[in-house]
Amino acid sequence: MSTVRLENLKKYYGTVKAIDGVNLNVESRSFVVLLGPSGCGKTTTLRCIAGLEVPTDGKIYFDDRDVTGLSPSERNVGMVFQFYALYPHMSVLENITFPLRACRVPPKTIEEKVKEVVQIFQLKDLLKYKASILPPGDQQRVALARAVVRDPGVLLLDEPLSALDEKFREEMRSELGKLQKRLGITTIYVTHDQREAMALGDVIVVMRDGLILQVGSPQELYEHPNSIFVGNFLGTPGMNFVECRYEKGSLVLKGTSYRLKLERQDLIAHLVPYEGREVIMGIRPEYVHVDGKLKDGGLSLEVVAIEPAGRYRLIDFLIGEKVFRVRTDWELSLVPGRRVGLQMREDRLCIFDKESGRAVVS
Amino acid sequence: MLELKNISKSFGDIVAVDDLSLRVEDGEFFVILGPTGAGKTTTLRIVMGLEKPDSGAVYYDGQEITHLSPPLRNFAFMFESHNLYPVLDVYDNLAFPLRSPLFRVPEEEVRKRVESIAAELHITHLLKRKVSHLSGGEQQRVALGRALIRKPRIYILDEPISSLDYKLREELQTEFKRIHEEYGITILSATHDNISAMAMASRIGIMERGRIIQVGTPREIYIDPVSVSVARIIGAPSMNFVECNLAEEKLFVEGDRDLPIPIASSTFRALKGRVGEQGKVLVGIWPESVLVSKEMNEGWLEAVVENVEYHGAERFVNLTLGEQSIKALLADEVNPQHGSEVFVNLSEEKLYFFSVDTGMRIYLK
Amino acid sequence: MADNDKKPGASPALVHSEEVLERFTKASDRVTMGRKTYGLSDRAFMFFFLLPSLFILLFLVGYPFITLIRSGFYNFSVLRAATPAKFIGVGNFTFILTDPFTWERFIFTGKFVILNVLVQFLLGVGIAYLLQKNFKGRSVVLTLILMPMMLCPIVVGLFWKYMFNTEWGIVNYILSIFGIGKVEWLARESISVYSVIIVDTWMWTPFMILLALAAFTAIPKYLYEAAEIDRASSWFKFRHITLPLSAPVLIIAVLFRMIDSIKAFDLIYTLTGGGPGSATQTLSFDLYKRAFQYFYTGEASAYGVILLLVIMSLSLIFIRYLNRLAAQNVRR
């Protein structure tokens, strides 16, 4: 299995900077997800790694071998495209054997490899059907089979689940995760769906406007985002952002009279330069506790709406004009209009600079 | 109140809607939830008057409207693709329904209403812009405004937000819910997205293959699904289904004699009564009800870890139980490694029993 | 519907005024329930629009066609209109089908068509393949290549006739520069066929190129990207992706060229006049002779019918193959 290294990768289309200096290290056998909104450069990066695009500048290394100038056929990668790119007129079997036939692999080897792959992806009953008539879920499995049948060093996936129904995506997501662990292939996966990224990735690379914003494990990015963008992008539902003013060890929430007295020394230390100024406080819905009893000097808000979500509920409040969401179980009896007390977990607070959006503390 | 009675509709030999009956009370946010191809859009089109049912009737407030032409029903429709008038700007799009000859609203009042709706939906700054220059989310808001502005009797929404990306979807979800709560309007919607359905609906109707299989509040359906299909559709992530055998007074995970699920003898007897001595049962359990531990406890079963999924606020682990796969919600402290062995608890009060043949729920009472 | 069914504090935009509500109710009462349209139904309207065209079609095509078939069963000539036409049943048909000359023409036409279409197919596909990629001046090249097709066939035949002239034609002049002797392009029986094929190819290959190019361009780029990743060589890609996916369009193009070649008349008339002798007489040319040189009208009508049947059966084979291809693409 290959390692992949990107050094200062750049790709410009005329004046448009699709990728503007990307550095990345992908370890062997790991599952790396390139995550970001459309237009952030993640697909372009993937295509450069595949060899389908020639970078304007920078280098790409597979196992310390410079592959930057090599064509896709010389790189030994497998790829699953967003719309699968199955050869529509060929049968499933012909699709899977295509990469092997193209390399003039002896028929006996082809038979072995096909048997392996059919077993893993459960394609036995589909082999004779023409690829174009299969439903999307099956097409995707065939595309995966075709990509791995050659034992590539790196597996590249470009939003493979985006064409699927919601429910189906979930199932396929789990399947993909299990599969990658079983096959042990170095995998680079592109998506704009952060749930997918968090569920599948060992490492997530958040990209925006051609640059990498943050790299880390899902947990790192979720609990310690380095910017408002990352904090907002990850998580379902998103992080709550509240405008506050920092005054002598307390955060005053704008739109309320509530003063959150800070206990954490590291928070206070980092906030010293922000004395008297406005900052953005970020806290995730699951880190706010709802209490039926109202505490003196505590934060109390009126329930605006309740969104059921199966095993938990999302309660919407209003702070100023903005929606503030809290996640809670079904224990407490709540109706819109009821006033409840809220406590925020200080150890999960993130503070962001209002102008730059960068994290002061997270 | 909108009522559908025994509606059936086929296209050639494909049965789209099969003897469907439904009631939407005033002020409800009713969502028809089901997979693609279930017949949801056809049902909505019949309610709108864009399709005629082969049999059955549609009533509004007791009056039959099955053959009434769409503009006369005064229902507003919001499509999956918003269908805004591309050559007009936002203001004219919003004003369009009010300017129709059926209403003949004076221009002064049109202006007041358009501005009011625009303020409501935070699109005042877009009023002069051409529709084609808006983002997806903004277009959806304009479509919503256009539907709201003529105060129809019912708002009919067909997958209104599923084509948007996730963050936008969340925003509009809240928007819909808020407007519903504040104005008490009646909404009939259809989607395949179970998460937004549960978040927005006051009542959900689960639809599959042209039939409504269960109706209830999101919570009711979640706690008490009547069949495997319903449980599969409503959960996120989906409910676990484990094939089990009855044998020797115990319930065994299929294929493995060593994995007995502890159940009370009264439960065993009741199950035996339904499926027979050596019968099979499909056992359902929500991922959050499966307890996982590294230590062996009495009555707990062995399982192997396949991989861990991080979902932000929570983590799930995919396990192999016997030869079957299940998913469990992990508590914060537990951190299993790929390939390691753990123990799971499937406690009886959290179990749901389903028939292996029909998929219907087996109630033991 | 209550006027204030909105909760207190609600926006006025969503509440109808009493007046508008009343107007609306009146409007809906006015339009009757259930009745769809006034006057003609859509169907009837459609029919009346079509009527004039149908009439013209009947008169200018239908009637002559019926007359043609009828004439085939009679022995007569338009020249001798005074002599009444004699009904001879299938006499004309049997005469044509047993005439060895007819069969010579048939075989010749077959050879001509197959060779002609083959050359145009190979050339057309080959050139289209090369023109796929975008290069500098591509649009200029494309325009130039398409020009021969735009010219009037008679004009093309005439100037190629001059170019092919054995004594002072430019083709032989250029050949003489390379030391190759005079070629009797249009005068020698054995060569004249190929000369016609050359001119027809020159004129109509652009058609093939166009269609092939359109078919090639319709193939999604990502299939080639996938093939690149799968390490396919250029030939492998062409053989397994380009050809199969453009097959339907190419088959249509071949069918068109085939029908045109069977019908070939204008080029032959101007280039060789069917000669030397009867060396370049195709079935169409033969038909022309019988109808407008010898004026055996009845016989020529029968000939025309036979020719029509031949072309129709050929087309049928192609179309059935196309339908079969299309049926395979129906989703499960």
C-alpha cells in the first residue's frame, strides 16, 4: 500500500486558483477525507493525485517516488467517479475485467482476481447484466470492484455516494468503512457531506478556496476547530455561535443579560487581549444542559420549537435574533413557550475572533 | 381538513397509489415519508388536482374536490425544483399569484404584502434581483414566499429541501418549522429524508409502494413501529435487525448456538405461540439500546468490532454478532479497536419482534 | 376560513382581507366544476391544423405513388398515349427479374455500394477520430472538410469530369509530374467504377465525418478518464469505448450512405453518362434509361417498385438492429 505526499500543490485555470498551495501527507492504509464546500478544490486535488489533471506547480509523491509527471496509467491508482463511469455497454463482468484486459493480464489470473472481487462485493448474481441498466447502489459496487480488482496502491473516490438516496447512503457509508478496513487500501475520499467525512475518515482535511484549513482526526476537528468555518461546517446540527463581550473573566451574551463566569484558566489567559471587546462563543448543541428549574443568575430562555430526532430532541431557542439549538433527551416535558434554564459545559466552549474567524481557544 | 378516501392510481401496469386513505387536520404539518418511488409525488399531485385518481375521492372540509381544477382549490404547491419564473425578478415572482385575474388584488396591497413576506423570510435585499442570480437556498426562500403569499388553504411541499446541501437544509428546516408554528398553517409535505421529516412534522405517514403503512407523531412511530419497513425508514441510523431462532426455551442469534438472548419464559412462550416450536423471529433493536462493554457480564453476548464511525456528537461501532452485522451507540468511555472482541447487551425491554415472513410487528400482550 | 387564523402578532401579508376573500369565492363559484373546455377539444383542433398538409401530401405523393404501382401492371408508354394500355398482370415484373442484364446491374450496384460505403466509413471514422481533439485551427479545418458536401452534385460531377479527362485533366497532369503515365479515369471500363467511387467519396465522406464526430463527442469524457486509470491504450479505448458507444449513430450514417449509393444517379450521369458502355450503370441509372430514354413506362414503373422494395428491406434490417440495441438499454 502506498503513501501519498503532496508538496505545495498548485493548480490554476487561467486566473482561477483552484488549488493554491496544498501540502498533505497520507499514511499507508489510512482513510483520508478531503472535505469542503463545492468549489473548494477537493476534486481538483483528487484529480491531480489521479493524474487526470497536471498541476501548475508542486509535486506529488507515491512512496517517495515523484509521480507528478506520470500519466494515470503509470500511477497504479484505482478510482471511483461521482457518477461511477461504468462502461455502459459492457456487462458487469466485462467492466470488472476491463482493467485487467487492458494490461494483457493472463486469463487465469483474471479469473482468480474476479472471483475474489465478486465475493467481496457480492456481485455473483449481477455479472451478466449490462452495467447501464443496474440501479445506482449496484452500479456503485461494480465501480468499486473495478477500482480494486487491480490491487492499486491508492484508492481514490470522488463523492461516490452523492447520487444515492439518503437512507441508502447511510448503509453504503457503513459498508465502505468496513470494506476499507478489511482491504487495507490507502484511500483518499472527496465529499462535501461532513457526516460522511466524520464517519469514514481516519483523517479529515477541511478545504476552502483552494487551501487547507485544518487537518486532523474527526474528533480533533469536531472538538477543537481552528476557525468558525470549520466549527460550523462539521457537526449535525451545526455549532451555535453567540456574540459575546468579554469583561473581566466573564462572557456577556449579546441579546441577554446573562454573564457566563469563566473558571477555565487557559480560557481566561487567552482572552486577556480581548478585554472589553466582542468575541464569538461557540458551543455545540449537545454540550448545553437543559434544566426545568431556573437558577438565579443563570441563563433562562423560552422554548421556540422542538424538533424530534428519534432518540433525542433538538430544542430551539432565540438569543437575540439567532437560533440557539440544544440537544436533549425525552425526559423533560417541554412545550413551546416554556421557560427553562440552560447550562453550558465550559470545557467544551470555543472562542473565536470576531474579525478573522480564527479560534482564540478551542 | 383535507381527506383522501381510498385513492388509487396506476400508470399502465405500475400501481403508483394503492387504496390510500389519509386525513390532514387544520394546522397540522403532515409529512408523507417514504423511499423514492413509493408514490408520494403522485399522491401530492392528486391532492393538487394535477392528476385524476382512478378511484377514490378527495375532500376538503367535507366538500368533494376530486375533479376541481387546480387553481380553484387554492392550495399552494412547492416543488423539488422550485419552478420560479426565471425572467422575472424576485419582487415580481412573489407578486405573481396576487396579480392573477382570479384575485385582482390592488397594486398597493400587493406591494405591502410582498414587502412583508420578504421581511419575514429575510429576502428583502433580493427583491430587485433576477431569480437566476440567486443561490439555491435563496431561490427556495423565494419559492416559499410565493407559496405563502396568497394564503392558500394548504401548502403542499414536494421534497422542498432535499436537493440542497446539508447546511442549507438545516436552515430551511427550522424556517419551515417556525413559520408553521407561528402562523398555524396546514402543511402537507412528502420526502424521503427521514431526518427532516421527523424534525418538521407534527404527524408522519409512512408510505411504501403506494400504501400508507403507519401514521403517527414522529415519537410514536419511533417508539412503536408496526413493521420492519417502518423501522427501517424512520431511524437514523437504522434499527438493527437480527435473525433469531427459538430453541430450548431460549432465543438464539441465527446460526450460532452460543449466542442466546436472555428473555423471560413468558416472552418465550408468547413467541412460541406465534411462530411455532422451532420458529424464526426477526429481532429489532435501536443502536442506542445496544450496550457495549469490554468486560464480560452475565447474559451479554460476544461480538467482534469491524469499525468505529464518528458522528460528531456520538460514535457508533459496527459489530459482527455471530454472522450478522449490528450497529451500536458507543458511550464516551468505550474505545474499541478494529478487530477486537467486545460484549453487548440486548436487554429484553428494548427488543422489538417482527415476523420473518411478513415483516409485521409481533405484539406480545 | 377565518380571517384571523393567524396567531396574534402575525405578519399582515399572510392574512387575506375580507374583500379579497369574497371576490375569490365568487370567482370560483362562477367557473363550473368539471367542465374542461369550450368549443373544440384539443384533438379536433389538431386535426384541422393538419388537414391542409394532409391534403397536399395526398395529392402530390399519394396519388402518383398509387399510379406508379398501377402502371407496373400495364404495358404502355407515355409516348404512345394514344395506344390504350394493355393489362399484363405481372408481365413487367417477370421480365425485369429474368433479364440477365438486370442481374448484371444488380451485382454491379451491390459491389459499387459496398465498396463505396466501406471506403467512406473507414475514412469518415478515421478522420473524425483525428478531429476529436481541439487543436489550433480546428474550426477552419472542419469548415474546409465540410465544403464538398455543400456543393451541387451536378456541378461536382462536371468539374471532376474535366479533372479526370485523360488528355488534359489536372489529375493526370499531377501524376505525370511524378512520372506516372496517363490513367484513363473515365474512359476505361475497369477504372471508371473507381473514379465514380472517388468522386462520391470526395463529396460525401464529410457526411460520415460529421455524424461520427457528433457521436464521438457525445461520449462522456469521464469514461475515457476511467479507462486511463484502468491503463487502457488508445486502441483499446477506441475499440471498447468509442466504437461501441457510437455504433447506433454510425449505423444510421451507414444506412443513409447505403441508400444514397443505391440511388446514385446525378454523379454518374454527369461523370460518365453510365459509360463507358454500361460500365457504370447502377440500378437507378438503368431505371432512368428505361423510363426516360426508351420510355417503357410500364416496365420502368415495375422496376421502380422493385427498387423500392429492395431499399425498404435493407433499411428494415438496419432498423430492427437499432431497435434491438435500444431495447437493451432499458433500465431494470
